[in-house]
Amino acid sequence: MIRTAVRKFRQLPQKLTGDVAANASANKAAQLNWIEKLQEIEEFARKGGSEKAHKLHASRNKYFIEERINAIKDEGTEVLEIGLLAGHDLDYGSIPRATLMTCIAWVHGIPVCIGGSDATVKGGTSYPITVQKSNRLSDISRQNYLPSINLVDSGGAFLPLQSEIFPDKNDGGRNFYNIANISSMGIPMVSVVCGSCTAGGAYTPSMCDEMVFVDKMGTMFLGGPPLVEAATGEKVTAEELGGAMLHSSVSGCADYFARDEEESAAYVRSIFETLNIPEFATTRKAAVEPNVEYDILDVASTKSDARLTIACLTDGSVFHEFKELYGTGLVCGYGRVSGHMVGFVANNGNFDSDAALKGAHFVHLASERRVPVVFLQNSLFHDDFDASSDSVATSAAAMRARAAYISAVSTSKSPKVTIACAGANRLSDLCPRQYDPNFFFRWPASMGLRSGNDWEDESFFSSARIWDDGTIDPRMTRDTLKKCMDIFEFGRNHELFIKSKELETYQPMYRL
């Protein structure tokens, strides 16, 4: 037998048929209603603080947070924002973006975690949700070997809620622990002091590898002028006590003195050019658009065949399916997303013992090959099956198989992305947050809980509390996955580059 030189994956369905086609228009209308609500909350988050706060910020010649990030990132590139909805409609009020914008942006072609306080929202004050969001960005940096940039312009902790900000293991001080450990892994960290940086907040830039300090904007001290006067009787200005000139020429905390925000952004970009991270070989191929005649909204968050969703995400809508005839409650296989090889695991029926064993087998293979895996969670299928009607033997087999599946996913070395497409059912979750996926996004019609309370069950409630990395428009899923795959490819190669330096152990940056 002569093998052909060209390997071809199978073409997935290009058209909708039957009930799925008949219900497509109604489902798309329902999805658009959810998306409209999502866009309203996103607009509120991006707006930030009041008009008065914006005018005050601008009067100080400060960039707004998105302007700061745009000045640093590569021109014409997009960002992957994390936690845009964080802080929305919490018990202590709505806090746009949780006073902190977190994203992954590209600087000299390097994906970088950027966290920046939005000083137009409560002066950039840190709430409990702000701490959670900051910790989440640190997790992403560590897990994906991404350098990071901290843009510091914060009014410190919101003291009326200090019992929820400071005391526990993953509360306020955890950020310092994260910085030290990420630095000790050899992952570069840069800070820009472009506003207030007081008390514990002063440790964040001081612990990073390199610090840029903006003149007449940034200040950094453990206790500000009022505390100095109360303790010693001495009157001193914030600039004299902890401004850019003092920390650049006297304390030595700052490494670069920037005259303004434009120069600080130029310094940051220049620093990243010195990282000397080499270009890497890639397994990525030329990207091809999906080849379907329907909209992903026609099938999103329904009990239609999972292959219809996968067809909207993969290059050319082609797919290499694994164990197609066995364990049909899961669809497993490989496709390319924007040229990157990706594994898919999707609910497509009852998550029984056969499906669980199939999933475990596939995830194990993907892990050995270091192929990233995308999990399309849709628990609506599971609602059709009554577990109480199973025999003892069937239930025991399902339990053992699911245990094997959980072990395979939890220990997999492959990067993982979970998309919560619909429902919320622990019995059919494929890779929930507890299994530590690199990223977890959800669609607006999905539920985070099944409490019976409509608002608590909504996706927005989940995203507001950073139980996921954000609720996204299903039409943005392919683009989001593309960014994730770019991040994973860099992260894997960056990890190998760091470990190739033959240094037995890295140490955190000891600045002073």
C-alpha cells in the first residue's frame, strides 16, 4: 500500500439539518439577547469611574489605564482581557473592573501579563475582589511562563473591608509571595510607578526585576506625609518623601527615571527588548477560516451535535476524531485553530463509563504529545439521563471510569482551556476550575450554579466573582482560542529557554 504524502482530517458538517436547522433562528435570537446584556455590563466596566474622576485624572497629565497599555503593547495587536466583569454587582456595590485591568498583551512579540490600577475608580483602591483578580493574573503568569508588567497607581486597600482583604492565605499579602516565587522561576517582572504606591503596595514594584518611576506622578513610601507629620512633626511633600527623583538618585529603588508616561512606556518596551528571548521553531501552519454555512449562534448552548460547534472553531472545519464509535457521550479529537494543533473534548450525550474512559485515554495521549486541549462543557446532555435508574454495577463502573478521567485531566501536562457552553452539572463537568485549566471562559447562556436563583445562576454572577476568566460572546471563541494557543506556544518555549541556562536554582530579585 502506498501512503499519500498529504494527511487529511475529516470534513465536519457544513450545513444544519432537521430540528437543529428549524430551531436555529430562535436560538440565535436568544443568544443575541444574552449578548446584549453582556455588552451592557462590559460597557459599564470599561467606562470606569465618574466623569469627575476622569477629568481629575486627565488634569494630572496621566494616561488612562487602556492608554497606558496601548502605549506599551505592539501597535496593531489586540489584548486578551481577563476578568472584565469582575466586581459587577457585588454585596458591597459594583466596582468596575474591580479597579484593576488585567490582560495579556504582546510586547516585541512576547505575550505579557499586564495588571494596571484604574485610578478613576475609587482612586484605584483595592477591594477583596481586586486582590482575587491580582492573584489570578499571577497564576496565569506562573502557569504559562509569561513575563509581567505592573502599572501601579493605587490608593491602597479599602480599609472598611480589611477583614476580607488581609488575613487569609490568599489575601492581600499573597501578591508579595507570588512575585518572589515567579521571579525565582526566572520569569521577568517589570513595574511602572505611575501613581500612588503606599504601605504594603510599595512592595510590589520594589520586588520586581526592574522598576520605572514617572516623575511628578509616582510616589512610593510606607507612610505618607500625614503619617510623617503625626509621628515626627515634620512637614514634607509626597514628592520629597517618595518621588521619582528620590528613588532614582537616593534610595536606589527605581531603575529608570521617566519624565512622563510616554517615556515610561518607551522604557518598558526597551526593557523587553533586552530580555534576549530567542525566536522558536513552531508547529503552527497557515490559518484557514472555518468552512460552514451557519453561525455559531445558531447552535450555541444547545443540545445539538458537538461537532457542529467544533466545525465553527477549527481551520477548514476539519477534524481528526478519536474513537468515534465508542463512548459517544464525548466527542474527542484533533483540529487546528488558527494553524495551531488543538485537542477537543466535548460533551455530546451521557457522560457514562465508556465516555469517561475514552476521555481519559484521549487526554493522556494529548498530554504525552503536549497538544493543548479545549474542553467544551455542555451539561444539558446530562439532564436527559436519570442516574438513579442505573444498576449498582453500572453506577460503580461509571464512578471508576470518571475517577480515571479526573486523574487524567488533573495531572495532564498539556495546556488546557475550558469553555462553559451551557448548563451547570458537576456530574458532567469536563475540566472545571478545580482541575486548574490555564484559562476558563464561559458563554452568556451558560450557568455557573444551579441554585434556583436566576441572578446567582447566571454567567455574569460567576464572572463578577472571578470564578472564571470572563464571559465571552460565542462568536469571539475562535479568536480567544487563537490567543490562548499563541500564549501556550510561547510559554512552553520560554520554559525550555529558562531551563536551558543551566542555573541550578533561580533566586527572587534582591533589590536592595
